[in-house]
Amino acid sequence: ERKINRREKEKDYEGKHNSLEDADQGKNCKSTLMTLNVGGYLYITQKQTLTKYPDTFLEGIVNGKILCPFDADGHYFIDRDGLLFRHVLNFLRNGELLLPEGFRENQLLAQEAEFFQLKGLAEEVKSRWEKEQLTPRETTFLEITDNHDRSQGLRIFCNAPDFISKIKSRIVLVSKSRLDGFPEEFSISSNIIQFKYFIKSENGTRLVLKEDNTFVCTLETLKFEAIMMALKCGFRLLTSLDCSKGSIVHSDALHFIK
């Protein structure tokens, strides 16, 4: 009985000791994390990440050199661009500037680098911007042709295949039928999509159909989505609009450049 009682006491002691160690580890883990509210966006990171470079704004906050206000939840609040801060934080994590393809906010990011006193980031942003200025940009053309003949239909041409891919993805989303993907029967090449198959409804609306007579959406909808996508992607309209045609959607041919 004495041996059994002694073993049970030893187990209780070991369990309590392990629990205390786990609790200490949990406290240490929490104490190394910080939550920042940057322009309304919350970021959770380690203190060692923020203090990677001395004499910077974030290092000053962590080490109490710089006074920073708190939000309603007790997080440090920094009144800067919350979306761009992810690039600042990634620079601290990786030690280099890594930006997504097509990033066009170099000047704004340079301002953020200056505010957070990150000389290395500021130099990389400047170098990236200078390289972009020296690199010749290929002109991108977009043509949307609306032929009312059923054998031609609506033709969209762009010398940038990635834009055609965006149009395809958008059409899948706006389709009235549940498409698993863009109907390949409308795909002529990587630069051209053409909607030849349509019928006119009683009110004159042109309904785009697949070869199996599945309704996709109206031709007017496809045209509108293509125009909106073009403007969103930075294309500039070259065609002079004819007021007698009504809205831009009713134009027979539209030419864009980027």
C-alpha cells in the first residue's frame, strides 16, 4: 500500500510539474506575439520579426522607444495603408522585396518604407521602379466586334492571352447555367473568343447558346462584361462613340489600347 501511494504521489507531482512547464511555454509563446492594427487591418507577428532592423519605427514601438496609440481592443494602432503593410511585413520576414506580378503601387510602397524607416526596403522599391521605367512595355490591343449575323456573333480579340483568360473566367461566373468551365466551342485561339450561336428572343435580346442548346447568357451581357473588364484592367477606349447608337454596349466595334 505504501508503495502504491508513493507511486501515485510521484505521478501527481510529475503531472503538476508538466502542467506548469506547459503553462510557462504558453505564456512565453504569447509574450513573443504582437497584434498590430494597421489602417483597420490586423496583423499578428512575432516581436523578433518587428525588431529585425534596429532604429526603425516598428523596432521603436516594440522596445518602447516610440509611443503608439491603442485601438479599442488594446492592439497597437498605426494609421497607415493596411493593405500595403503586408509587403512591409513580408520584407521583414524574408529580408527581400517580393511583390505579386503586375504590382503598380511602387510610389505608395516607397512612402510606407520611408514612414517605417526601412532603408533596405526603400532602396529595393526604388531599384524596382527604375528597372520598370527602363523596360519597354509592349502595347496591348483589344477589339470587341459585334456582328449581328448569327454566323459571326460577338468576337473578342486581344494580343494578351492573360486578358482573354480573365474574360473567360468572368463569363463562367455570370452565366445563367452552371458551367464547369468556359465552353471550348467559343474559344478560337488563346487570343480570340467568338460567340457565334445565339437566337433572338421576343424582345430582341440575343441569347447565347451552346451547341447542345444550353443557355449561357445574353450577348449584351457578354459584351458589357468584356467592356467593364477592359476598363478595370486599365485599357483606354480609342473608338469614338456614336450617340445615335445609344450606350457603349450597342456599338458595333470597340477598340481599346493599354
